[in-house]
Amino acid sequence: MYLANQNIGLQIVNVTDPATPFLEGEYKTESDSYGVFKKDIYVFLAANTATLIMRHNNRPQLEDVPDLTIREGEPFQLTLNTSEPDGDPIVLEAFNLPEGSSFDAQIGQFNWD
């Protein structure tokens, strides 16, 4: 939900669970704000000095990884499944990998031989 707060600017309230709404973000304006509406991925905010057009960005999602048990000396492979609600590209990276392992960022796959 998007709220135009006259003295603050734009407030983004997450109401996915209506019982526990929370402030997800804010955009402070230099002047009073009067109205806001969302169309597709854009949020339009009317303020005293300008109409601001902002792109709403949903976070990328990483599918839960279950608890795993691996055996020493046996090859192991794990593919990370991701999605991006807005269709933006996702970049995966891995650092400080154990010796003998690799990460294929193109397909999100960790291999340990």
C-alpha cells in the first residue's frame, strides 16, 4: 500500500498479512505530498513542487534450501532456484568457496567434487 503523507512524503506499507502491516520503505520529499497511485510497476507521487514518478522494485526471491546431509568424499551438487517478480536480471556470486568446489553463476549451481 502506498501512502502520501503530507509532511513526510511517500510511505510504502506492506500489508501482505493484514494483521501485521509494517513500513517497508519511505521516500522523503522536499515539499508537501498530496496523492499517490500505482500503475503497473510505476508509483506516481504528487507533491507541492513536482509529480514524482518512481519505479517500484520488488525483491528477488531465493527458494528455501532444505537442511542437507552430505558424505565426505562424495560429489555434491546444489542448484539455487531464484525468481524476480519484476523480471529484472538476477546476478548470483559466490566467494571464499572450499577447495575443490565451484559455482556456476549462470545457472546458480554449486559443485563440490
